[in-house]
Amino acid sequence: MNRSSGIIMHIASLPGKYGIGTFGKEAYEFGDFLKKAGQKYWQILPLGPTSFGDSPYQSFSAFAGNPYFIDFDLLNKDKLLEIKDYDLINFGENVMDIDYGLIFIEKMKVLRKAYENSKSKDIKELKLFREKENYWLEDYALYMSIKGHFGLKSWQIWDEDIRLREPEAIDKYKKLLGDEIDYWKFLQYEFYKQWKALKAYMNNLDIEIIGDMPIYVSEDSADVWAKPEAFLLHKKTLKPLKVAGCPPDVFAATGQLWGNPIYDWNYMEKTDYKWWIDRIRQSLNLYDVLRIDHFKGFESYWSIPYSDLTAENGEWVKGPGIKIFDAIKDELGDVNIIAEDLGTLTEATIKLRNDTGFPGMKILTFAFDTDSSNPFLPHNYEKNFIAYTGTHDNDTVRGWIETTAPDKQVENAIEYLNLTEEEGYNWGFIRGIWNSIANISIVQIQDLLNLGNEARINLPSTIGNNWRWRAKQEDLTEEIAEKLHKMTKIYGRCE
């Protein structure tokens, strides 16, 4: 990776008229903004269809895309919608806040209309897409159709015959829900079509996409329902035996109980990690670079009994280690992966990251709670790292300074970075990672815009108010682009 930089902007957070960011005009304009600002990378959050809590890290599928990101105006250009089909619908009162309840109802109605209109057209590319992606698309479309049939309930409480995927039940629901299955396949075709066009535009601007992949999948997902043998489930009931999380620490007295099923790594190894290779291949078909969340879980993972209400009774269990990455590289060649190696690192995790050759991550707001040996201070960086002002799990720089951080840490940051109100504390943080030795530096869009913690996109271990923030179009000014471009050029991150 050459010395360069970029911006984190969640697709959902893009500005626009229809309640949530999409792959439409505003996404292309953001690409133009990145180019003016001299940036090489656009980092996004996971693109999968969201489930409970609207988190992009809890998805109904490890392969499918979120239909919320399909753009209506692009469907209009393809003569699948008329403007009157969507222009006057209320998708939310506040353009800077995503109302997921409304989006779920209103956006899906419009997408249903586009599907109905598609039936009168001979879309050859749709047929090719269905054939090419059948290895995951068939199970996903069937799963979503049955889920709708059972009132959106988890597959764990469907009728037993289909919950256990008895062949007669599979045939029954394929016949019963044939049109619904075609609808979900159509949505994935449109998602992939629009995303691929947007990515091609970005690549033509010499901008690469950094995607984001959660290490685990949701219990309520097509992946677990369709391939239960790949997870640690009870053989008869298919309930998880163990689930994922993090042990107790200073941030969470009872640990973090994520609830995701644990992989059966013995099965994965016996099948030459085929499921994982398929997943990585698909991800690198969508993105230029892939960030894998919770990289530590490949070295060892916190395994919690399924029935527990907290993470306290978990235990560390060894993961697949370098074997999985050797298998991936044998099949796919060199892969552009970023290891999310945050949290308490063991020597074994550091060794695994170094053995893979993948760059790790540095977060500047983590740097000021100890002394000059703190590994998140820029003078301690190495080249093979990605340096961030913060990520989706952190407060914004302004929020951290004004609200979250202890006074002593703020004093340390001001002294170390030589922060001044005249320059702007946010720009001082950007400068701090831009002039570091790290190959790539990334700023959150909220930090670039100097927003407070009202713009924080996620507060871990909480639900209800996360993933809702959106930018305003007028925020992305020529002045900010020029200022970032100047800094990027000064520190040798663009020509």
C-alpha cells in the first residue's frame, strides 16, 4: 500500500431525499468530493441487509446486500419506477436522522412496485445474475421469503419441518412462495448492479473502496439456517451451543454478549475453508480492500454458553490461526485485507497478524491515557498500519474532547498534537495521523466536519439510537476539500 489517505462514510449516512443514503447521485458526488480532496480511499461500513437494531454488523446474510441502498432515481432511469411512485412519500421528518421504521415500510413498498414493473421486461442480465450467484442467492431468497411468511420471526421458531430444512418442506415453500423468492432475487440484482456501477466510477477516479466484514454472522441469518453444520449447534434442535462476545474488562463489567453463533472450525478445516473462501472472494468482488472486524477471533475467541445472560462465564478457545489464511491465499492469491486488531492484544494475535502480512489499525483517540510508550501515539507507529482519528465505535474527535475524554487525556492530546482553536482541534487530529509514518491514514467524515457527539454513529452495547446519523449535502464544501487536499499534499499522501 502506497502512502495515501481516505475518509470513512457509511452509505446510509450519505445525504439525499429519500430517508437513507443510497447508491445514487449523492454517492457519486461524494466520490467527486474525495477526488477534489486528494483522497485515495473511501471506507464504508458493511453493506449487508440489517436485522435487529439496524446494525450493519448484524445481517441476514454474509453475501447479500442491503436493499435500502437501492436508489429510486436509478430505477426510474431504467423505467422500473415513475417519479410519482416515490417523490411525495414521507421517509422521515429529519434529513439528518434515519427513521428505520418508516424506511422498512415505505421503501420496501416502492421496491415491490419496481419488481412488479420488472415482470413486463426481459432483463437478460437478471437471468445471468441469478445463475452466477445461485450458490448463495437461492438460500437467501428462500430464507427471506419464508421469514416473511412467518411474520418476520427468526428461523429458530419456524415450523419444525422447514426449520430443519426437510426436503419435502423446501419443495413445498419453493412452490408456495415462488413469486416472493423472485422478488428477493430481483432486489439483490438491483443492489449489485447499482453498487458495481458506483464502484467502477470510484475506481475510474483512482479511488479504492475499503469494505468491512464482520467476523461472525447472525443467528437469525440465511447462513446459519442453510448451513448449520458450519456452526456449533445442537445436532437435533439446531440451537447454538456457544456464542461469541468479549470477556469482562474496564469498559464492560460483565463483558459483551454478542450472541453470534461460533463457527465449527473443525468442519471448516475438513472442508478446506470453502465457506470462508467463498465469502472472502465475494467480498473482494465488492471491494478493493477488505477490513475484517475482530481479527483476534481467528487466533482465539471468547466462547460463551448459549443460555447465559452475560459474557462472564465464557472461555478462550483457540481459533484456526494461520491455516485459514494460508487456505485463502492458496485459492485466491494475495488478498488486500486489513486486520482490525484493536482491544487487548496478545503476543499470539500480534504474531498471527505479522504472519499474514496484513496491516493493523491505530486509533488516535486511544493514544493519550498513558505515557510516551502508548502504541497509539503516532511516534510509535510502523508503516504497515492504517491510522484513524476514530472509527464507527468511537466518539467523534470533538465529542471526545468536549464530553467523553477525561481532562488529563485532553491535556495530553493538546500538548502532544500542539492543538489550537485557531487551526481547529479536529484538524490537529487529522494532521497527527496524516504526518505519521503509517502507510494509510483515514478520517471519519464526522471528524472532517468537526461534529460533536450528536453525530456519533454507534455507542457499543446499546441499541435504539445507533446507525442513524446522516450528513447534509451543504456540509461537503469546496473549502473543506481544498483544505484536506492541501494537508494531504504537504504530508506526501497525494501528488
